[in-house]
Amino acid sequence: MTYPCRNHRTTGSREFVKTSNDSAADPYGQVAGLLEELGETLGLIIKSARCGEDMHVFQYRASARNILSGLDKELNFELAGDLSQTLRVMYNEAAKRIQLEGMEAYVERIESAREMILEIEKAWTKIVAFN
């Protein structure tokens, strides 16, 4: 018997690294790519947690933390002071929600982090359209 939960991304991150390096000249595009990758990774955490695939949860959680760290490093406080501070708070909150502090309600915490990141991604897409 096969399980639908066994479809896991194996090369997506490597392809994304190449794409984000190519877009280094476009910091708005790079952040948009990071936000998209983070949303996908949070979705994979949810799927893996629901399927009881703890190893994948840990792998995707580490990837999500790395992406959040990358997003935080891209913040430009000189250019967008208050916005940058707000985004830093949101990234930190998302990082807290993906920590494993007991599996009960874990999926709900990841879903709430994902919703928050998707809202940021939608707003960022509008910002990118103006630049």
C-alpha cells in the first residue's frame, strides 16, 4: 500500500538557491522568491506532520528557519524603518510557531504561521509590482 504523504520535494531547494542567486540584482524579486519558498515549505511541514513523518518535519522546519533568517537579513531599516521592524516581529513570530513544543496543536501553529506568511507574500507582490 502506498501513501500519498510520500511525495516529498528533494531538489526544490537547490533549484531555488540557483534562482535566488540569479535574481541577486533584484532584491524585491529575491524576497518574493524567499516568501514563496517559505510558504511551500510550511505546507510541507503541515503535510508531513499530518502523516506522522517526523524526519521530514525536522528537515522542513530547519529549511523554514533558514528562509526566515534569510528574510530577516534582507530587511533594510534605513529604507523602510517601521515596515522593516514590523516584518522582523512577524518573522520572529513565525519562527516561534514552527518550533516543536509538543505535537498537540502543532499543525494549527504551522497553519497560522503559513497564513501570516501568505499575507506578507500578497502584500510584497503588490510592492514588487510598483518597483
